[in-house]
Amino acid sequence: MRSIYEQALGDKFKLLHPRIQERFGFNSKDRCASIGRGVMDKIWRGKFFTLPFLYVGSWRRIMFPESGTAVPFTIRNYAYTDPLGRETVTWIRNFETPHPRRFDAYMIYSEQRGCVVDYLGTHEHLAVDIDLSVDSRGGLRLRSGAQRFYEGFIRFNFPMICSGVADVCEWYEASDQKFHIEVNVHNDVWGPLFGYSGSFDVESIKFNGQIPEDLAPTRYERRE
């Protein structure tokens, strides 16, 4: 079975740096997780008028208003099969800011949409199409596209004036033997909203196929 990232990239997956291939090449049958621990050199936010976006996002662990430097950071990527039978990878990020924050996301590969779909937040209420590519460093680039809001019987295309476009790059540097990540979220009207950059080490661990309870979303969204 191919990982969801290999399904999305196809033959281009082989262009990734070998360490990035290792990090994103496992699936639920491997029963392993990739645990990254490091430091965000910088966490930033946009101008004062972007704060409402960030505070609303913090309610369900999508974005947050804190900023800082040298912030300890953890990312937990577990590959598992969710209760709806979908191959899923968690992206659970913890930031040890003065008010500790967490950013939750759950990715699947959607045959229907022909791309990775990222369910954001504790309730998976925001489904985002993700375009994957390989950058010049052999890193993985993820760029967000169309967004859909799901809550109970409610379903609508989320207006981008109320949201942000995320550009995420993760790569491996041989010079320091660390993984590096840079995240930039912006709004076409309001400008830069939120982002961070830093580096981390990765440990692969085995687990029984059931993700820890504290990593699971409050509910699973069926609609893609």
C-alpha cells in the first residue's frame, strides 16, 4: 500500500529527498508514527486586524494568536485507518508558547477529488484541498486550495475572504541533519495572517494501529 502522499505525487514522490521519502512514505499497515521534536525559531502573526481570525481559529485548534521565538515544538504524524475506513495521517502540532497551543489536522487521499484533503480542527469541520509538489531541495510543498465547511447538515464552500491560504514547505538539511519547516498563511485581502519556521529531529515509533485517544478528533467528517 502506498502512503497518501505517494498516491498524490505519483512518480514525483521519488524526487523527494530520501529522508523526506522516509518521513512521508509510511501507511497504516506499517503501524508506525513519525514524531518530530524541535524548536520554532519564529512564530509570527499578522497586523492587529488579523487577531479575530486567529482567536476564532484557536477555538478548534486551527490557528492561534501567540507569537514568539525559540518556541519548543512537537509534531505527531500517525498513519492509521479512521472509523470511516479511510487511510489517514495525523498532523498534531504542539507549541510551547506561554499559553500552550495545539494545531490539529487529519489528512486523507481523496479519489473523488484527486488530491489530499486536509480536515482541520477538533471537529474536522473545515475540509481543504491540498496541492502537493516537490521543491528544489527535494522537500515536500503543500499549498491549500478550495475549502468546504461542514457542520451537521450545513455544507458550503468557505469564502476565502474569511480564511487563509497556507503554504507549507518541509525539507531535510544534510548540513545540520535536521528537518526544517516553514509555514505561511495569508489572506488575499487582509494580507499575512500567521506562520512559523524552525527545525526538528524525527523519531519513528511503532504502535498498535489505534492512535492515542488524545490525538483523535471529536468527530469524523464523512464528506470530502
